[in-house]
Amino acid sequence: MPDASPGPNKFPRDGVAAEIRAIQSRAPGSSEDCGGTAARKKPSFLSLRLYYFGRWLRSPKPHLMLLGYASLLAFWYLSVEVLRLPRFAEMPGPTAVIHEWLSPSPTFGVSIHTPVYYQHILISLQRVLISFALATALGVPTGLLLGWSKTFKDYAFPIFEMLRPIPILAWVPLAIIMLPGSELPVLFLTFLASFFATALNTKLGVTSIDPTLVLAAKCLGASPLQVFRHVIVPGALPYVFTGLQISIGVAWFSLVAAEMVSGQFGLGYLINTSYTMVQYPTIIIAMVTLGAVGFVSSVAVRLIGNWLMDWRGRQLSLDNRR
Amino acid sequence: MNAPVLRTSMRGAIEIYDVVKVFEVRGVCVPAVDHCSFSIRAGEICMIVGPSGCGKTTLLNAIAGFHGIDSGSITLDGTLLCGPSQLVAPTGSDRIVVFQNGALFPWKTNLDNVAFGPIVQKKLSKKEAHEKGSQLLAQAGLSGYEHKYPGELSSGLQRRVEIVRALMNDPAVLLLDEPYRALDALSKSVMHEALLEIYYRTGVTIFFITHDLEEAIFLGHRVVVMTSRPCRPKESFTIDIPHPRRYEVLTSRRFRELAAEISAAVNEEAMKSFTLGEREG
């Protein structure tokens, strides 16, 4: 029964019908008659995104978001520059930071006009991307194996569970002792935390798969390898992407920790040297930059996930959860 | 069985002989199926009715090959599925299960779900499987849904896609484990007629577990009432209402008579399992 929706003229009040038509005509996937589901063509990924963005702009959310940011800035400004609270005496105020950040000739050498600023960002970004890619390439298969093979799980999971809770900072000395140079220890530390987050979530993803799906696949004649390819991998994907979101966040986190200890460039290094050289506004510039770059990378991971899991997005939007 | 059943195959005769299955629950052996023997003719719709938790699903799982039996044997069209020499039946696309809560792959479109069986078995190329799949979906009134995901369909339609997915493999027997349990009464009645329509076209043997007596009488050639745990056939009723059946059958006198007769047998077992449940709980 593909066509169950009533025609526009069947609505009791024309106003309601017109309103519904107006809403549907704004949605990117609807055709003029907005009739049968079969007639509706699938909107492209980009147009759907634009539609969601437009809807978001019209909602109260952006205003609330701006209000939130404004109150944070106001708190900072009031406590540092107006009230001059004693504990915040050394703390640079927002005007000082913004002035330094935008200045063509910054007092402490780092602003949006200096190439060194972008060099720090690029080097940190590069380290995170390398470590994150490596952690994903190794963590996803490890997690899939942990969830899929009981033997491998019994063998490897106890070690895994023992190593995982060790904080990344505790690894710093060993990383420096074990690995040559200053670059490899940083990459290793960044990789490590990401790897555990990805592998563990992937494993959870495999165990979360409804066992009847595996039985159904077997029933339909799938070999163990085909079950793995068609059921285990796609079934674990939602958890894998949750893992990757955590993993990219953790990567930035441990990167900064590692850069503070060793390394000669990067945002973590910048924060640390600015501290020792009493260049306080630069610390805040680096911190805010970290926040922004981290946020963008996390959104990128989420978008890739949504794109790969179209089926899930459609289900969630039908459940009104998106 | 009465007339116009268009049977394309005479496959799917199941012989269950003296099957025993014991489970270990917290160190205690609980017999789930106890010396259970009965047979299902090829092309028959056999409805299995019994109190919940009595071991009907255990029997179905043994036929499907999801777990083994402890003694006895099960044969399909004279071939041994499981018996003393081989306690676990191999899973195979000649016996396809339609699950209680549905088991369509949510990440595959309906067409990809339907085409899954023949493709993984390399019986058909992807293109052929998609062609056959679209055809069968259209026959089941599901055209237009090929490229949607199961999550975008109502549970009634999902169940229908699942049955089409099973039929794609030309199974000898369909094993249905309370497939319509979660549906509301209205969709249920639509689903019943749709299932019968599929049956009239294919003549596939159907092994159907249910709690719903009306469903059992409306669909079945035969209703087998099971005892409460351990599970074994208590009584078998032949439903002499002629096929093809339409929903008017539900209000006929013969239907009411059969319902009264069978519900007496079912009630007795339900009471037993109720008191048993109290003692165990």
C-alpha cells in the first residue's frame, strides 16, 4: 500500500493543508504533489545538509548558542578587566588576548598574521591525523576480532584491560626511552589512547549486534566470512563511529600532553613555552585554537559516519531523534 | 486437504522422532523437549500452539540447526537433519526462519536484504537476484519500497519483506516463530491473508509457532497443541475448514466449534505451566 497519504483537498481546513504543503516544499526531497512515497526522490547528501542547516538557523538554537558564548566572554571580561579579582591578576583579559591574536605585529610573536602560528597548528594537526589514522587502522580490526573471535578475546582482552586504564601521562617516560627522536614518542602517545578507545568501542559494537541477525544470515546460506563482512562489520559501525569520535578527542588530549613533554612545535608545545616565558595571552590563543581545531575534526568524523550510515540517519529521523 | 492449493513442489515433509533436548540452567538440568514425536506433511501448514516457555522454539531451533538435540532424530524429506550421528543440523537455506522480532539487516535496503540469500550462495548474480527480488517484492505488494531501508517500514511490512527474503531461496519449509506477535490486530489480519496468498502460490511447508489460537485455526491445516515444559505434542487437531480461506471464516460456526475444542486443551496446559511457573519462580 504505497500510497496512503490523503490528497491536499481532503484536509478539513485549507489552511492546514497549505501549511503542510509549504513545509514539504521546503524539504529538499519532496516533489510537487507530495504524494506516494515511491514518487519522492531521494535528496542528495549536500542538499539534505543545507536543509538541516537552514532549519537550524530558523530555530532558537543559534540565538541561545550566541547567548552562551556572550555570557562566557562577559564573565571573563568582568572578572579580569572590570572587577580585577585578585586571583585573576596575572590572567590576560579578553581584550588583551583578542588584540594580540589579531595584531599584525604581536608582542609575543604569535597571531593570525604570523606564519609560525599556522606552523604550530599544522604540525599538531599532522600529528593527530597520523596517530588517529594509525589508531583507526589498527583499532578497528582489533576490536572486530575481540568481539568476533572468542579465542582471541580470551587471549588478548585481559592484557588489553590491564593496559587501557594506564593514563597516557604515565607512558611518557617509557615512550621517550623506547622510541628514538622527539617526534616518534609524541606520535606513539597520541596513538595509544586513540587506539584503546577505538578498539574497545568496536568490540562493544560487535557484541551489541542482535544475535538473530547472525542466525538469519547463516540461515540464508552465508559462510562465516560472509557473516563477518555483511553482518558484523556494518552492525558494529555505529559503535565504531562513537569510538572514533571519542578517539579523535582523546588524540588531541594526549597530543597536547605529549607535546608539553617533548616535541619542538605544535600547540601543546606553544602553551608550555608561553607559560615558561610568561607570554600569557599566547596561552589562551593556543587553547582556543585547540578547541576550534578539535571541534572541527570531531565534526568531520561525525559527518563521515552519518554519510556511511545513511540507513541509521533515516531511522533516527523517523523516530524524531534527529 | 481441500482443493485449490496450487502446489509447485512436494517438499518439506518433516519427521520428528523421539527428540529430547535438555538445558542446563544454573547447574540444574531442565528438559525442554521430552521424547517428542510428530510429523508434518509436505505442503502442510502446521501450527504449533503451547504455553510460553514450553520449548516450542527449542524444537524450531533444532530443525533450523541453531542448536543440537540430545537424542532422537529429525529428518527433512527423508534426509537426516540431526540424529545420533550428528546432533546439530547444518543450517541451510532449505529451512528458513522468520524471527519473532524480525531479522532484516537494517543497513541493507529491502531489495538488498531480499537478494542476500541467492547472492551469498552464489546461486544468482547480483543483477539476477535484484531482478527476481523486485519481482517477488512486487508480487507481495511491496513495489516502491525496494530502495528504502527496513527501518523506514512499518513492522507489518517488514515482516512481509522478511518472508519474501525467505522465499527467494525456494525453501522446502518456512519456520515461523510467532512472527506476528508484535503486530496490532488489524495488521495481523492483513498479514494472515498475505501469508495464505503466498502459500497458495508456492505450496511451501509452514511450521508456525503461535500463542494466538485464532491465528492457528485460521491459517493451519493442523493445530498441534504442546504440553507445558517439557514440550511434547498433547493433541493434534485437523482443521477441516476448506482452503482458500478468507477472513469471513473467522465468524463461521465451524471456526467457533474448533476454537472451543482446542482452547479447552490449550487452557489445561496453560494452567499447568502457570502453576509450574509459580513454583519455579
